[in-house]
Amino acid sequence: QVQLVESGGGLVQPGESLRLTCRVSGFFLYYSALGWYRQAPGKQRELVASVNRDDIETYAEAVKGRFDIFRDNEHNTGILQMKNLKPEDTAVYYCSINANGRVVWGQGTQVTVSS
């Protein structure tokens, strides 16, 4: 059974950083692209960043220059490093992979940016 577990969320002040981790089990992350999404209250889920199997990264305009996505294939883990966080980054963050044609999601981790 493929499972994704996010961690690393929390409450931070504007300008601070957080590092989100997505631990993958039941499937080798090497064989999939990795995506990080977020969903704020009352809004649709949106793609924040993704990295494909060739390590080509894409970012939403709102986070370019502040967020970095990594694949740690050795530890079967995906990472989203977030810097200079803003109140508008507040959301539940989810990671997602494609495991043999099936899209798998984690349970999400809450990120709150507030002074």
C-alpha cells in the first residue's frame, strides 16, 4: 500500500522559514514525479511546486524564489523548503505522487503564517 505522510508544518511569523517533509512508503519515489499542493480555507487546491523524474522543477509564480522542492531518493522522501513566508502562504500543504497510474495524496500538514 502506497502511503505519503507529510510533516513539518506549524505556526510561524512572516519572514520565517519552514521545511516540509513527505515520507513515501510502498513505492519508490525515484519512479514518480513529486508535487506539493496547498489549500487555503474557501479556496481550491493549487499546485505550489513539482519536480519530475528528470529533476526539472516548476513553481507557482507566488512562491518563485522563496520555495525549493527536493527529491531525496535515497530516503524516499520529498522536501519543500519554504523561506520568507507570508501570511498568504497559510494553508494545508499536501504532497502527491503518481504510483503506477494512481495519484496518491498525503493527509496534509497545516502551515500558518501570522504575526
